[in-house]
Amino acid sequence: MIRDFVYLRPHTVKEVLDLLEQHKDGYKIICGGQSLLILMRQGLVAPNYLIDIKRIDELNYINFDPKEGLRMGATTTHRAIEKSSLIGEQYPILVDMEENLASIQTRNWGTIGGNLAHADPAGDPGAVLIAMNATARMANKKRERTMPLEEFFLDYFETALEEGELLLEVQVPVAPPKTATAYEKFTIIKNDQAIASVAASVTLANDNVSCKDARIVLGAAAPTPKRAKEAEQLLVGQKLNGGLLDRVAEKASEKAEPVTDIHATEAYRRQLVKALTKKVAKKAWEQAKTLA
Ligand SMILES: Cc1cc2nc3c(=O)[nH]c(=O)nc-3n(C[C@H](O)[C@H](O)[C@H](O)COP(=O)(O)OP(=O)(O)OC[C@H]3O[C@@H](n4cnc5c(N)ncnc54)[C@H](O)[C@@H]3O)c2cc1C
């Protein structure tokens, strides 16, 4: 049963920040409610004040600048990202990722800010956005700050957001030339939460055959989305071949910290990380080759 709470519906970011400051004795922000309401129904979260930011239009936007890259406001829904022609043209991997995230109903309500702030290690956007070198912008009443998304996730369902802080937007830089990102998740039911997932970004050198840079991020395989940096390093300076991909996949799976639960064993998840790493690294590499 959900315990009684005071429901507050501010209209501007300034009003939200004022309320967060005033109600430090037990507030919770709610946006789409797709994750929070489950926790409230289970009695795991019982705020005194529920601060609803769903209708803060200031935070509902998708902007792209050819120099600065993409900015998505925190209250932007998954469905808006999926349906954005701008994102489809500039960052098609985000559309692919969204199309496989939950059901249309959940995507219609759930938001990118809520997804990242919820910090479920099985969430899809975290791994993909870290592979794309994204940053998070946040504010409280006194200051605003940005940080690499890679540093935003601290532990299971725990982020770097401090008391009184609101996630404002996620920023994705313009990718270097000849860079492609691929993402795959393994699920038991289509569009469900990942049992394991991997995102990879590959940048090719001017010769169009050797790897200049790579980012590999594991999802649902550790308490937070996790970069497999040693695996990335194995790719840099190399030309694509099967033996290389095997070594990269092996290194990535060594980096995983999976758990055994009702869905899969630790060993099975490690195998998934290996198979998915091989698949996405190859896919990103081959896509990068086709780019101007
Ligand atoms: C059936 C189902 C299937 C799902 N499948 C997937 C899936 O396949 N992949 C996936 O990634 N996710 C999945 N999800 C999770 C869900 O889509 C996301 O977690 C959702 O996007 C959360 O957004 P929201 O706006 O509903 O957040 P809410 O539920 O409103 O809030 C979630 C948390 O974030 C905090 N919060 C929200 N906005 C902010 C903000 N701007 N600043 C600071 N804190 C904030 C809240 O306080 C709360 O702690 C699924 C959910 C359901 C119900």
C-alpha cells in the first residue's frame, strides 16, 4: 500500500529547486512514475513529499547543434527520442535502443531523466550513452554542474545526484569522424529489461582499416554500467579480425561482475557479455567503415 504523501506540482525549474531545498526531510521527485511507483507500491520508498516534474516544459526538449551535439532535457520521454527525426539522422543508435526499451506505453510515460536517475544497472540508456561519451547536467538551488555520465552511476540504484539536486539534461557530443556505436541486449522476453547488454563505439583511423579509439560498456553485468577499458585498449591500433574479437570479448567478460538471480547464473551472464561484446564491436567497426 502506498503511504500518504503531500503532492506538489511546480511549474518551473526554479520552483522545483526551491521545493527540493524546502523539503529535505523526505521528498522524492516523480516524472513518468514508471519506476518510482513500483517502489512506492512495494513500500520500499515512502516519501513525505512527492514533487512532480512531468509537466516542466523547460526540461522537455531535444536540441542538436553541429558543433555542440545533442541535448535532451530530463523530462523528454523515451517515445519522443525514438520518434525524433533529428536523433534518427544524427544518432540512430539511440532510436534502435529506444525501440527495444519496454512497451510503447512505458516509453510514452518514462523519461530519459527518470531512467538515468533511477540507475537500474539493467537500464538501456546508461550503457549506450556512456559509449557515446555523454555528460549529465544537474543543479540544486546554489549551483549547476556537469559530469561525464560514466561518473554519474555510483552503485545499484545510486547516482552522484546530491540531496536537493535535479537532473536537467543529458548531452551527447558530436562523434569524431568515422565513429559508429552499436548496442545489443539479451532478454528473455522481447523489449524486457536486459539479462546482459553491451554497447561499443569504434572510431577508425584515416586508413579506414585500423581502430583509432574504442569504448566498450557493459550493462546489467555489474552494479553500474561499466567500461571494459582493457578490452578497449586491445582494439586500438589494430585491424579487425576474428582472433582479435575473441581476445577483446574475453577481456570484457573478465571485467564483468555479474550476479546469479532467478533469470540467469553468473556464468551464463559472463558468456553473454562475451558473445555480445564480439557482436557489437564487429558491428560498430563495420558501420564505422561505411561512414564518410
Ligand atoms: C514494464 C516495464 C518495463 C521496463 N523495461 C525497461 C527496459 O527494457 N529498459 C530500460 O532501460 N528501462 C525499462 N524500464 C524502466 C523505465 O522505463 C525507466 O526507468 C523510466 O524511463 C523511468 O522514467 P520515469 O520518468 O518514469 O521515472 P520515475 O519513475 O518518475 O522516477 C524514477 C527515479 O528517478 C528519479 N527522477 C526522475 N526524474 C528525475 C530528475 N530529473 N532528476 C532527479 N531525479 C529524477 C525519481 O525520484 C525516481 O527515483 C521498464 C519499466 C517498466 C514499468
